[in-house]
Amino acid sequence: MKRRWKKPSWLALCLVGFGIVAFSYLGFWQLRRAAEKELLLAAYAVAAVNDPIDLAEARRTAAPGFFPRITLRGRFDPIHTYLLDDQVRDGRQGVLAFAVFDPGDGSLPLLVNRGFVARDGTAGLPAMPPVPAGGQQLNGIYATAPGSGLRLGGNALPAQMQWPKLTIYIDTIEIGTDLGRPIDTRVLLLDADAASGFVREWTPQILPPERHRGYAFQWFCFALASVVIFIVLHWRRVQPGSK
């Protein structure tokens, strides 16, 4: 049985053209996201083994994708701590504890991520080690603040009168306003310490590059499917005796 090409309508051409462009764009976007995630993971891996630099140098050289390991001296604010809620480590829900730290050189305060503490199953806040008193020397990764995702319910900090304050995202501008003084837009991820009482695993909690490549493959398959469907619909069989 013979086949004959049926001239497609302008609508069909526009639809297949839009599908190819849109699906291809999404595929290449996922490939770019995979490359970005690889660079991010590599930056954290390098920072974990590099010798620390001082905070002032890290602030001078701060750039996207650059997360240096730093060392600094100063004192913790003994009162003001923020708990990032809805965190999961090894299947357990809990919080990340962010304490305010005042560098000894009098420069801008910054948030220090002391680590993860699991909830004990009760409705209250989990118990955690107290903030260390006196002068401290800290080592850790000078990193961007965790992503905020969807901000449902707005800023809950002003309505809370007791410390520590619970939040579902870390916004350094809002926290600075809550404290009544500006703070660094980056945070310090403390080096691991088995005696600290906190879990400190700083590999970014992100969608892995392999998953992005899988999504890219799916989008490219959709683009190919658009072409195949277009051809199948317009390359029709011709019945014997038909013109």
C-alpha cells in the first residue's frame, strides 16, 4: 500500500515547531542545571580539604561558586539563635541551629550553622547544646545561605517573643532586621566535631546532576516524539483507486 504526504496546516506546523523549541529548550536548561550542580558539589569538596583563610580575605574574594574554608575568632551572641525547621538527615526530621557570631575585629556579624539536631517526636523544640561562652576560634566553610523555596505565611520572626526563634527559611536581611543590625549575607558552616552534639554534613541537599540529565533526556524524547507524531499524522496510506 502506497503512502502520500499530506500537506500540513499552519496550525500543525506551529504546534510541532513550538513543541520542538520548547522541549529542546527545557532539555538544554536541565543540562545547564546539571553542570551548575557539578560545579557546586566540586566547590564544597575542595573547600573541605583546603587550608583556611581569614574572614576578611574571604569577604574580599567572595564570588558565586566560591566557598572558601575560613578561620576566625570572636564571640557568640548568647541569646539570639534561629532554628531552620523541616530539615531531614538520615530519615530523621529536625532543625539546623544558626547562632549569631561577632568577629573579634568588629566587622559585620554572621550566622554560624552549628549543625543538625533531630526532633525527639514531641511537639516542642529539640534540646540542643548551649551556645559556647567566651572567645572562640571557629573553622568552617564560608557559604551562601540555604535557599528559601516557597515562603508560605510570610516573615514569622517579628511575632515570636522567645528565643530561639523558629523559621522555615533563612533570609539574612529579615534576620538582620529582626536583630536590629545588619549581618553578613553568607553563613559559616562549622567543621565537623563529634563532641559538639550536632550533625554536620555539608554536602548541599540538592537534586543530583544525574537526575537533571535524566530530565534532559526526557525533554529531548518529547521533542523527538513531536516530530514522529507529526510525520505519522501527515504521511498517510493511500487506498487503491484514490487520487
